[in-house]
Amino acid sequence: MAKFYPALTDDLMDFIRAQRMFFTASAARDGRINLSPKGLQTLRILDPSRVAYLDLTGSGAETAAHLIADGRLTIMFCSFEGEPLILRLYGRGRLVRPEDASWAALAREFPPIPGARQIVLLEIESLQTSCGFGVPRYEFSGEREELVNWAVKKGEDGLRAYRAEKNRQSIDGLPTDL
């Protein structure tokens, strides 16, 4: 049975820390809904009402466009090992970029990962757990290294050029401000 909470509990924070993957969902008023898997241990719990993840350069920038346009963000975790559980964090997201005053303090929460382009900060408005009985069991076998290796090979200048070419707008034409 689903249960709502106003903020993260210690048990739910432990659950989040144990997960190797999470999913983000965002949307603007019109256009496509974006749902993205994330990994590489890029999420941090800042306090019971705030989490953040280090967003890495990739083929799209849908979340950035949607947060600028609307601000709604959902982050979901589900257990693939151990006891079944699904946890959804609902709230408002905002982007923190390297040129922002709050970048230096927030970036210290994360390991340096080549290709980092922004931090997505979620102010949790509510959260919900549900059973997760239908989620299959999987065993973690390792992180994929392709994205980090690609970013290292591109270098900072190459990453800036890539973002300028590929990450300026969403697939629905919304600006990302990247």
C-alpha cells in the first residue's frame, strides 16, 4: 500500500544510499515527458527535504529545459536487490551551473566526474513509497565507464563545443540555457 511522507526519514535515506540507479521524470506544460535513468553514484542527500544529482553531459538536456519551463521534477528509486520498495520524490527542481555562486559549495558533495555540466537540486514537496512487488530482481555487476571515457576523450573544450551543438534546446525546442 502506498504511503506518503512530508520528508525523508533515516530509513528512506539509507534506502536511497543503497541504490545504484535512479530515474528522473520531468515535463513542460506541452511536449514530451522525459524519463531518464541515472547512475555512477551521482546523487546526494543534502537534508531530509533536499537531494541533488550531478548531471553529466549527454545526448540531450531535457531535464534542464523542463525545469526552466515548469520546475516540476520526480526522482524515483526502486530496489532490484533485497526487500522490494519503490520510492518517489516529488518537488521542484532547479539548476546549479558552474558559473553560479552556489556551485562551489554544492559541487564539493560530489566526486569530480569528467563531463559534469550542472547540478540538479530537488526541493522535496512530498514523497511516496509503494510495494515494488512487481519489480524484478537484478544483481549489480558494475558501472558502465563509456560516458566518463567519452568525456575524458572530448576534453573540456570538446565538451563545451558538444553542449553548444547538441544541448542548447530540448527535443521539443525549449531552451536549456546550456
